[in-house]
Amino acid sequence: MPRPRLHDDALRTRLLEVTSEALSTGGEPAVTVRGVATSAGTSASAVYALFGSREDLLAAVSAEGFRRFAAHLAAVPRTADPVADLRALGAAYRHSALADPHFYRTMFDRAVRPGADAPPAIEQPTFRVLRDAVARMLDAAPAEAGPAAVGLWGLVHGLVSLELAGLLPGDEAARGARYDAATGAVGPALLAR
């Protein structure tokens, strides 16, 4: 008979969320096992039982951020219109960042890798989705689309980072319209060969 589980997925998720908040606001030095456990309403032993170590917890937070981000991108349907698909991916990028700002900051602003053996960001499946969409739009090989994809990533990342920092004025609708206008104005230039 298997041993009963002492800690459930809900506690694991709560610990990831608490840790992402601490990371995004104070960086890695702000994350202690005891502090995370206290904030999540559990014990340090629960953190160790679920993650093994502080370093494994940090890597799990990054991996969870990329998992959530990938889910947003995967929800974008692929249509016969590669331009519309690319715009939809940009909207999904923004939506993911706004839905999970602490995870977004952990993944990108704090650059916590999802594990020592994890590939760099431009080799992550989330980047390959963008690169492949750009390749489809340009009717090019994925490797040829890499530089344009990095440019588009920089554009959407910069806009989202400004929005999350509170530097873009207006309500949600105004900021969304500004995002669409900026990506629509600059995006095509980044895709020009």
C-alpha cells in the first residue's frame, strides 16, 4: 500500500505563488524556506517535502511560470492567417503577464532559470512558438526567423514590462489599445527582411 500524501497540489501551488511574489519584489535573497512557509501558512518541512531544497523551489517557480505562459500561448488557435495568429500570440503574451505578474517577473525580470539543465529562454518551447509563427508569416525556415522573433519578443516584453511597472497611463482598455497600436506600428518593421 502506498504511503499517504502529506501535502496536496493546492499547497504546492500556494507555495509557488508565495515564492513568486517574494522573488518578484525582493529577488532571491528575499526567499527563505521559513519565510515562504510562514506566508503560505505551513511548515518549512512541507516546503522541503514538496520541493527538496530552496534552490529546487526557486527552479520550480520559474518552471511554473513558463508552464502557465505556455498554456496561454497554446490556447491561441492556429488559423490560415499568419498575421492574425502572430497578433493573437502577442495578445496572449500580454494576457499571461497581466494574469500572473509575479511569475512573469520571476521568469524574465529576475531571470530565475527553471533548473540547471533547462535551456536558455530562446530555446524554450514558449519562444519556439513565437519563432515558428514568425517563420510561417515570413515563409522562412525557423532558424531564419530567429532574429525577427527576438525583435518581436523584445517589443512585446518591453511594452508589457512598462505596463506592469505602472508606466503606461490609462485604464485597462486604454493600455490594451496602446499595446495593440504599438505592436501594430513597430511589429511590421521588425519583420521586414
